[in-house]
Amino acid sequence: MTDHRPPYLGFGLGLRPQHYEDILSGNPNVDWFEVISENYMIPGGKPLRILDQIRERYPIVMHGVSLSIASTAPLDLDYLTELKRLADRVDPKWISDHLCWTGVHGVNLHDLLPIPYTAEALDHVVERVRRVQDFLERRLTLENVSSYVTFAESEMSEWDFVREVAERADCWLLFDVNNVYVSSYNHGFSVSEFLHGVPRHRVVQFHLAGHSHEGEHIVDTHDHPVCDEVWDFYRETVSHFGPVSTMIERDDNIPPLAEVVAELDIARKIAREVEANQTMAAAG
């Protein structure tokens, strides 16, 4: 397992089949692509052929949705074997998944389910992260998820739990800006408190996405453009963490590639403004 932090990649997009043709036939202003690991954990076929072509031109990051790192079910060694095989083929800059559980007793619920933030759960997750990293021979990157319910028996905040997992398991973090905003609205905590509770040296990637505001709660749907409030929080996040590889996720109501790239340019603009302001402040 490598000891160095992964490189700063700039500004990327989630790779979606609707954009394959435009990516391969053009030269979109995208620095890297994130792929959903499970979509390419197959023995062959068109998706893998296209991924091979894209990775010749762009750095690739792998992002999974089925690791179920917090589940009480045994680790799925068949899944991990396929994940490692894909990583050996793609040579991603890093591999990420979600700090949650997605199923139990062999049933995948296809959802990112919350964890009770207890000392027992912390020990359990840390041990499983270490085992996965040893198997993959790569450091894992874990993402904070959005949530809609909490456990009454939780003994610590989510950000304290995230910090302890990262430090004790020696893994990296994917800081999902939209997920923090969604959960903060749903549960009534401060986004700034979460932001400052996460270890800066562990964060290697940001996610940005849209959501659906249902009045009393927000649902993390990834089917809208990034809203103004999340852009404001992204500005605060970049100011705190500095340059971190940033990407936009869009999983439904997917617009043409040019529209998503234009939205990515907003992230670039905000990051440049933050850097310029910090440089001016440092100069006095």
C-alpha cells in the first residue's frame, strides 16, 4: 500500500454513458473522470472498451456503491477480487466508497444506510477498512453520506466518527459537500462544525451535486444543478481545505455534456477566487 497522498487532479466529472460519444469525439474541459466501479466490474464488453479509451486521455478515479464497509455481514471476497482486478486494469488515482452499509444477509438494498456513531461501530468499521486496504494493497477513500434518520444510541457526532475512522484506519476521505449540506438541513447541525471536525490532511476529493428540496427535508437525488447554498458552502470548504480534486455528480435528468462542463467551470471559478483572495490576504 502506498504511503504518499494522491495527486491533485483539478476538476472532474462522473463518467456517464450518455456522455461517452461527446468525450471520445471532442476535447471537453475536464481534468479527470470518476467511474462507478460496479459498472465496469465485468469480464468484457463495450463499457470496458470505452473506459480503456477514456483512461488513455484522462486520469481515472474509481468510486464504489456496494462495499458496505459498515455492514455486520462478512466482507464479500468475490466483490473485492473483482474490484482489485478492475483497479489493476484501470490504475486509478484512488478507490473510494461510502462510509455506510448497503445490505446484510446477502441482500443488497441498493441504498446508502446510516451508521450508529458508537465506539462499537467505530471499532468494527476501522477493522474492516484495514482488511480491505490490505486486500486491495491500496489505501481506501471513504465518503460521508447524506442521511434522513439518526440512531438514538449514537455516542458521538458524525464528524467525530469520520475523523476517528480516518485516523485509526489510516485511510483517506472524500468530503461530499452536498451530503454535508443535506444532512445538516435534515438534522439541524452546523455545516461549519462538520467542516472543521474533519482532518484536513485526510481529504483528497470533493463531491458536488444537486438535490431535491421537499420542504421539511432534503433528498440527495443528484438530478438537479448544484444550488446556490451548496456553492456557498463549497466556497467555505475550499477556503478551509485548500486545493482538493473536485468533481460534479449527476445521476438522473442528465443534461448534455456541455451543460455539466459549464457547471464544473463554476467550481473552477470559485476555487480561483478563493485562492486569489487568500494570496492577497497573505500579502497584506
